[in-house]
Amino acid sequence: MSTLSLPANIESNPKVKAVFDDIRQTRQSDFINNMWHYLAFDPDLLESTWREVKAVMASPSSLDPLTKEMIYIAVSVANACSYCVHSHTAAARSKGMSDAQYADLLRVIALAGKTNQLASAMQLPVDAVFNKD
């Protein structure tokens, strides 16, 4: 259950409507997911969060869109965000992630979790060759 109530007449606020219209245009879809609906309780937070998401996830960069989504899945797993795991898994699938790629991703996430915990538990010193300097 959410910690907030879904705002009523959500798009009656011009700032919220502008953000939602930009989401629709950017994603080429009329669907606005719950993250944005609930963030609309604070139009400034909605606007700034969408600006960041659009800049990182929807703008061309040296990472392709599928890779970005797969990274987002891994970080969402690490942060135990079920909503984001579901949302970004669906997005990755829409960008072409195959079942084989998903299985590989899960193997990498599981291995990284295990080895991170082992390294943390042993408080390993960082090898000098791993430092940029």
C-alpha cells in the first residue's frame, strides 16, 4: 500500500499536465505509470525527477537503451525496489531483451551479490593495479 493517496484531477495542474504530455511524447505511449501519478502530489518533484530520467534514460549516450535498462534492473534488485524491477524488466523486454539475456543478467546479479558480500565480509584491501593513478 502506498504512503500517499493518488492525487485527484491529476492533470488539472498545468505543470503536471506538461510533464505527463512530455512523458507521452518521449515514450510514444499514452500510458503513464504509477511512479509519475504518485509523484504528481508534488509537481516540482515530479518535474525534476522526470527531467533526470529523461536525460539519462531517454537521451542518446554511449550506452544503448537496452543496456541502460539492464543496469537499472540490477541496481533495482540491489536496492530491493520491486516496483522498479518490474518496470525496468518490462522496459528491457520492450527494447529487445531476450529470455537468454535475462537469464545471463540474473546470473551476473547473483554472482555480483555473492562476491560483493564475500569481499565486504573479508574487508579486502584494494589491489594497487585497480587504482587509476
